[in-house]
Amino acid sequence: IAGITQAPTSQILAAGRRMTLRCTQDMRHNAMYWYRQDLGLGLRLIHYSNTAGTTGKGEVPDGYSVSRANTDDFPLTLASAVPSQTSVYFCASTPTSGSTNEQFFGPGTRLTVL
Amino acid sequence: GQNIDQPTEMTATEGAIVQINCTYQTSGFNGLFWYQQHAGEAPTFLSYNVLDGLEEKGRFSSFLSRSKGYSYLLLKELQMKDSASYLCAVMDSNYQLIWGAGTKLIIKP
């Protein structure tokens, strides 16, 4: 693995189903982020984690949950998907929270909820 | 509230120069980032400004005026591969990035 990987690449999901988007990085970055990107809108922060074992809510956290059991993995779970969660989801990381380092992005997951 | 404004779309000619503007109003300021995003791909870092002035990096330059809440990205000697969206993002007082909606740049031969 080099950088950040996300899985799946794309997914079509029935409303009401549970779904976990996976994110793994091998850069030993402490801080990780989940964004959604919708047409005409900027990237919006869903949840973040400053270090393993801690998580925080971003701008649009409702309907999503995250966990950070270790440094490398930061999964995002939709407990009961709704059509408004149709979006492209990006995971990102940076070496340290509270710093001005650039964020590195995974390739994204395109999710469609019907 | 926090707000980042940038034009939705711009068109330029191969070999020319284009300037993409970004204005912002945020709670605190810890720097401004520009990212490039090709269609269907992830954003990639281009530049970071925290002090007023111009930062040059090859064909790309980024300018910041903190007093005016204004930045621009200048792309010189445009190439077809520069066709992409350019995202402006400001790091607020909590070190979170606030993102603009992006400017889609179309390069014509």
C-alpha cells in the first residue's frame, strides 16, 4: 500500500441498508478525515480523528459514525442509508492535527443510495 | 458564518495565463490552500499561503492578502492537462479546512 486506499470504489445501496466505507493509510499519519463532495458544494467534513482512539464531529455528522481503533484505519459507517447520502466520499490524512500540513486524499468512494 | 467564494467555471486557451480568484470569510485564519482535482479523481495539493504575498512554484503561483480576505491562483503557459477543478480552502482557528465549491477550468486548444 502506498498512501491512502479506500474501498469500495463505488457502491449502489438500497435505502435503509447499513454500509461501511473503508479507509487505510500507511503513512503513520495521526490525523484522519472523512469528507463528502456534492456537485456545486465544497468538500464538507463529516467526522475526523486527531489520533488513534479519538474521534470528533465535523460539519455534517448526522447519519454517520466512525471509529479509530488504530493509526492506519478509519472506517465510516452509514447505519441506515438515505438517498441524501448519495455522494462521493473522500478519506484524507495529515501527519499531525492542529498543524498546517497539507492533507492527503484517498481515491474516493462513489455511493448511490436508491 | 464561514464562506469561501470562487467562480464556478472559467475557460482559457492553451499557452495562455489564467487567474482564479478566491475570497473568504472565516472564523480565524491559519492559512489558505489550493488543491487541483481532475474529474473523477482525488484532490491533490498545489500550494499553501499564510503570509501576504506571492508564492511561486513553477508554472503555478498563489497570492494572498489577509486584510482583503483574498487569494488567487495564477497558472501560466497553460497545458491541456491543466483542465481540472481548482479548490480553495481556508484553515480556520480550529485547524479545520473550510472548502470552496471549486472552479472548473476548461482549456481550449
